[in-house]
Amino acid sequence: MCRTSAVGSHAGSRPVSPRRPRGCFAGLLAPLAAVGSDETLHHRACLGLGVELPAEHLAGFGVAGYEIVIRVHLVPALGKKQLTKLTPQDIRKLLTAKRQAGLSVRMVQYIHAVLRNALQNAVREELVARNVPMLVQVETPDYEVGQGLAITQAQCLLETVNPTHWHSLYVLALMLGLRRGELLGLRWSDVDLDAATLTVRQNLVRASGELRVQAPKTRRSRRTLPLPPPVVAALRQQRTRQAEERLAAGPSWAGNDLVFSTSLGTPIEPRNLTGHFYRVRDRAGLPGIRFHDLRHTCLALLLSLGTPPHIAQATAGHSHVDVTMMIYAHSGMTEQTEAYGSWARRSI
């Protein structure tokens, strides 16, 4: 079940009906009146349609993503449209307008997917007869290929960040390929230093104006990873540093069990981590590199070393191995030349 709660809140303090799980549209937006066939999109909880999306649908996009798409893109355009009168032309007009407004192909696909998922659940509940968005084809985006770092560049980055309390976080980002939200949501209860394993169980994100923990992006994103010795050493160092910070903070220590936190034990704002990375990146002489490229570095290096694709997929937490190969498997001119040479020697 997909669970989402505000950081610092007491999960479970109020009973939640199985039909209204936190993380569904109805939990994000105010529940409205009973369902009627003449209801408009706006009056069905802003495309929540009075029914909850399955947890697997929500986890793939995230609470924050759904909330923004609904509030910013769907309700203003279709909020007064009756569900039974929604047509493929309405949706094509919406998507075309979004592209003309400068939105990326990926974002337009995202908007279409949110609408499609909401209507599909309405079909299952027999609120509408058909899922109109499924009749509309959308352009498929090209996956963005990150730059990745050479080994010497990664070493330079770690040397630059070493004097700060962020060093261990960067080690995990580079060596395990964890996403930003996975790093910031990591808890000590998810780490076993004796067994040298780590389990990704949650993300830390900013949604609806507050920091929240939510389930991983997909089922495969919830994964257990082995820890190489440098990562174990970095985590032991982090635990020692955090114990010193907790002692210095005294009663002000928040105690969220987070591996990476502020000097008071509170969650790190994701944007603050990004800002810190930009400063470190520039000092290391690596302009243009994104924080996500640390993940790219890890996975691209694994594949270049001959790691089987399914192992790289498990490390990345991707739903499908073709996503891993499409984004992270690169072949340079040197590799292609060696491949052709090997083929020629075997065939001629």
C-alpha cells in the first residue's frame, strides 16, 4: 500500500479507511459530494473522481507530481467538462496547447498519463463507460542521457566535498546510484552495517508545501543493495559524525532516524542538497554536471565493466531492463572499434 505522510507527523494517530488510503487523490484534495453521471471533472475532487487510484499507479508518479498536474494543468482546462461529454478532441486540444506553451514531450505525456489513470479507475467503478484518454496517442519522449563522470572526476568531487558533513552522502550517490529522494529518506533502520546491506524503502520529497516521505518510485525501486567496503566506511563515519551533532544539539535534536540530516536532526530540504552540489561541483571544476549524474556515473560504470544488465537494473531500481540499457549503456568510438575488430577477426 502506498503510504505518504508529512515528516514529523504521527502516522497512525488517526484511523484511515481502506477505501481512502493516504496518497490517493481524495487524500490530496478535499473529498466532495457523491458521484453522479453529470458531475464535472472539477467537482469530482479535481479528477479524483471520488475513487482512489491504486497504490501502484500513484507510486509511479508520486504524490507531488499528481497534485501539480491536477491543480495546474487539468482542472483549469477541463474542470467544467462533464465526464460523460469528454471527447478525444478535448484531450488532443489540451495536449497540443501544452506543447505550444513550451512544455516538454515528457511533461505532456505525464499529464496524459495522470488523466488516463484517473479515468481508468472511473471505468472500473462504472462511473463512465470508456476511458477517453486511451483513445488519444501521445508523442513518446526521448530519455535524457546524462553526462556521467570519469573516475578521476568522481575522485576530484569527493576530495572537494570531503571536509564537509555531506561527504558520506556523495559516496553513496556515486557508488550506489541512489536518487536524491532515496538518499534523503534513508533511515538507519534501513541499514545493516554488519551484514553490509542497505534497503531503499522510502523517498523524501517536497509535496503540497511540506516535506513528506513516500513510497519508492516503483515496486522495483524498493530494493536491497550490498554495500562495498568504502560505503560501509563512509556510513560508519556518518554515524560517528551524527552522534557528535546529536550530543551538541541536546534537547533540540529532532530524532527522525534519518541517516542524512541537518545539525539538528531534521530532514534536509532537497533543494538545499542541490544547491550544495552546485557549489561543490563548481569548486571541483565540473560545470554542467547535475546531481542526478552521480547516479548516472555509477550505473554507466557498472555496465561498462561488464555487469549483466539485470544486475544493473536491480541496482538502479528500474521497472524494466530496457530503461536501464537505454539511459545508461553507452558505446563510445573506442568500444565500437574494438567490437568491429573482434567481429572481423572471428568472421574473416
